Amino acid sequence: MPSIRDLTVAIRQRPGIEAVVVLGRDGLLIDAQSTIPVNPEDLAARIPGLVASADEIGHTTQRGEMRLALVEHENGYAIVSAVGDNALLCVLTDTTADLGMLLFDVRRHRQAIASIL
């Protein structure tokens, strides 16, 4: 069975992927791989706030809890996905990343990722 490190390394090796962070819903870092200067602990601590806001929108609109969020920034994207009840996956990309395939794979493998955690 693959480990969390195997998962983050595999995702990070895709073209356009700059960082992969796995964290608990409490914001504590589980694992990270990065090719850019980013503090993974600091990033992990900020992600639960984004998820909480997305969850509030989902509850207000009767859409339920957030499963995946895509945030477009000036120089790339942040994809945050719930993986199981207790963990989150954050993938930072540059503007050249194949977002369609990445989103498809994250959604398709969400349960497998959760079982590793």
C-alpha cells in the first residue's frame, strides 16, 4: 500500500504542480512536497479558514459541506480537497498545470487518499 509520502511525491511530479500539502482539518501539517519557497506549516494553518468559509456557503445555500475548492490567483491556482473526515489536500500549481486532469484525479482518488491517511 502506498504511503502519504508516495502520494505527495506522485502528485508533485506532474507538470505545473509546485506544492502538495496534506494536513489535518485542524491545520496541522501531515506531509508536504514543494519546489517553491513556501512554508508548509504556515500554509496548512491557513487552509481550514478557507474550508470553513466554503462550508458556510454550502450550508447557507443548502449545498452541503465543501468537497473541493479551486482558487485562482494571479500566478497560479490552489486546489483544496476534503479527503475523508479528518484531512485535507492542498495542491498549488502554476498557470500551465492541466487543471482538468488534476481535478478529475483528485475527485476520482479521494477515497483512496483518505484510506492512506
